[in-house]
Amino acid sequence: MKPLGVVTRGTTAPRRLRRADRWLVANWPALRSTPRPLVVDLGFGASPVTTYDLATRLRRVNPDVRIVGLDVDPERVAAAQAHAATTDCPVEFALGGFELAGLRPDVVRAFNVLRQYPAGEVEKWWAEMTARLAPGGFVLDGTCDEAGRLASWIRLTAAGPQSLTLAVDLSGSPGLVAARLPKALISRNVDGEPIHALLRALDDGWARLAWRSVFGPRQRFAAVVEEVRAAGWPVADGPARWRRGEVTVAWTALAPGLSIV
């Protein structure tokens, strides 16, 4: 089967996806209980370095996890396969795109892939990936900056989007993550859209609670998220993640097109 998708820029760097990887370890209970879970790193790019980063983090929890990196560029795949033959870290690489090379993974990490596609194609490729998941599987469709300090990702299942996670850089205001929203949301960051209202609430709280800086940015951001949750936003995680500069919100409050006055 011909891979579904087009060759993208493929830029990457070591540890660039660390925030999503750590979140995955903390929020995927089946990683610990599934005998040999399969994780696909879709669109690993010009270098497989973040695929190896992912393998290292997941195998600390489950040494038997199987990692397969997929890309639609045959030259990238060949180079990654040649490198894999020289390392002791067992990671597989294959030619593949949104059809997932015929695999039935438990998790797909698709970072900085759909960001380079037209917004009108996002739902089509979501459906393509989620239709090929193992039972109970999910996709992380995300975007991050070059250093991995700002990131966001949508958790998708066969039933559709479930949540959005924002990973902010605590050296600045939370709203700076707007530039790294997933493709499905970045053009929706305008007045009247839920994502705009959420980012505005985080920024307003960050400004209002500036006095908490005496306790450090981690405590300040945790206090901001506590306020946001108290205001009615369906925050799905707790203080341990907030202090990392991360917050997960249920998709039911963020779906594009919802009316926010």
C-alpha cells in the first residue's frame, strides 16, 4: 500500500517531544499492564532521535513495548533503518503514513505532522488513523516549538477528540502557547471560540496572580489553573501536572464552533 501523506519538513532535535512523552507515561495506564504494547511514531522526520527518546522513556515502565517509526520519505526510512542496525536500542522503522503501514497500534504519536497540512484535511486524517487503532488505542496529534518548551496535543480515540493538553513555558505568559496549537485549533484562536476563551482565562489569571511569583512560577501557574477549574472549565488533571506548566481540558468544552459569549 502506498503511504498516505506528503513529505514534510522533518526538522527535529533531541528531547524536543519530552513533554508529550512524559505526559504519555503518566496518562497511559495500559502501558504498565499490556504485555507488548505497540507505539507508532508517525512522521519521525529527518532524524529518528525523538523516536529513540520515546522508546527510552516508555521502556523504563514496560521493557517490552514495541516502537515503530513511520515516515513517507523512503530516504529518511532507509537512513533510520541503517542507524537502527548499529544500536542496541530495538526500534523499528518502516515506510508509512496515515494508513499506519497496516499496523494496529495502541498509541500513535503524530507530532508536527498535521500542522503542515491544510486545516480542511485534519478530520479526514484523524479518521484514517483512529480507524486503524487497536481496541482502546489513541492518537496524540500535537505541535511544539523547536526546543520543546511550548507544546500542545489533542488526544484522539475512535470516538473522536477527547482532550487538549497545553504545555506552557513558565518563563512567560501561558497564552504564548497559542502559536503552537494543533492545526485543528490554531485558526480558531479568535473571539467567540472556546480555545480563545481558555487562553484568555489563563493569561488573565497569570496577570492577576503575579503576586504568587514569590513562591515560584510553578506554584503561580498551579493557582491559575485552580481558578480556571473553579470557573467551570473541565480540567482533567491535577496539581502535579499543573506545577509542570501543563493543563489538560476535556474536548467537550473546546470543540471548534461552540458559542462562547
